[in-house]
Amino acid sequence: MSNILISIIVPAYNEEKLISSCISSLEKQDFNKENYEIIVVDNGSTDNTVKVVENFNVKLIYEPKKGISSAIRRGIFEAKGEIITITNADTVVFTDWISNIYKTFKSNPDIVVVSGRVIFNPKNFLSCVGELFMNYVGGIILKDIMGPNFAIRKDIYYKIGGLREDINFNCETELFLRVKKEGEAVFLWNNPVVTSNRHFRGIEAIKYCIRGAISSMSLLFFKRATFVDMVDVR
């Protein structure tokens, strides 16, 4: 019988520069090493991402179908843990990240999903605005799940049908709208992750922010996905 309690899914596409820091932080958790696994899902990288990942003692899975939802779905399919945690390849977590998530789930069987604060690094004006919006509006007020920092009970994930195959952008928010009907959602302010601000740089950042706002509001208030294109994980 497997001793794995938690499975960490890391979707990745062309992440050779950042994924080492991500995996290193996941390997340094204060949680028993025998009780969690790290699954990296390569989504068709064309750089040295795979070679970098092969230097670590993690499970490396290949998912050719484009899109972060496809990569996460594949990772969860391969997972052995009863709790599934998700983070991004450009993200670094603190040593008690898994412990805090696990303790929260074990404190109340009615809790079905746990998320936490996202800190963008380095800082600029747009990343600060994005951070405030995500953490205060999305996290504290709506208790929405943050893409680089959330966990879900695996049995509940499958009960509601998992991530939809036809949605990519903000696929986590769409999942949240269904999972919150199954129990309690918890947002842990004191369990943050630090993630890249690459979506908040230059003129493309404005487009990304507008796209993100439209997508989130459409899903939250109209239950309708506005951007379903299946593009690279990043």
C-alpha cells in the first residue's frame, strides 16, 4: 500500500531557467518525504526543461496535448495521493507549505479545497495591482483558488468531473465554481508562494490583465468561459 498522502503537480513548458528553484523548494518541505510525491508534467517543451527535471528525484510525465488544463489533468491521473496540490514551474514555496495544507484538510472533513496567497517577484506596478486583486478580491472575498497555490481532495475532484478539457485560461476558477458546492473552501493568507511576475511585464501585461479580469468575471458571475484556446502552459 502506498504511503503517499499528497501529490504535487507541476505543469511545465519551456521552464529550464526557473524549474530548478521550484523543485528544490518542493524537496525541502518539512513534511515526511515518504508521504508526498512530486509530479512534473512536461507539456511539449522545446528547451532543456526535461534535462533539468531529470536531475531531480521526481516523477516526470509527458503530456503532448497543449494547455495547462491538459497538463494538470494528466498529472492528477498519475497521482497516488489523497490530496492533490498544484503549483507552477516558475514558483517557489516555503518549507511548511505542504504541512499547512495537510493540517487544514485534516482539521475539518468538510473542507474540499484549500488555496493561499500569491506573491509576485520582482515587483512592478502591474504585478502589485494583480497581487492585490488576486489575494484580496479573489482570495479573501471570493475564496477563489489561486493557480500557483491550491489543493483539492482527489475524490472530490473526480466526483465533480475534474478540470474541463475545453477550458484553458482560468480553468482553476471554473473548477472552483463546481467544487465549492461540495463543501468548504479555505484561503490561507499565511501560506503564500512566490511566483514570477512575467505576465506583468511590458505592453503584453496590460492585455493579460484585461483578459484575466474578463475571464474571471465571466466565470464567476455568468458561469461562462470566454477564452478557451488551448495554448502552451506558460
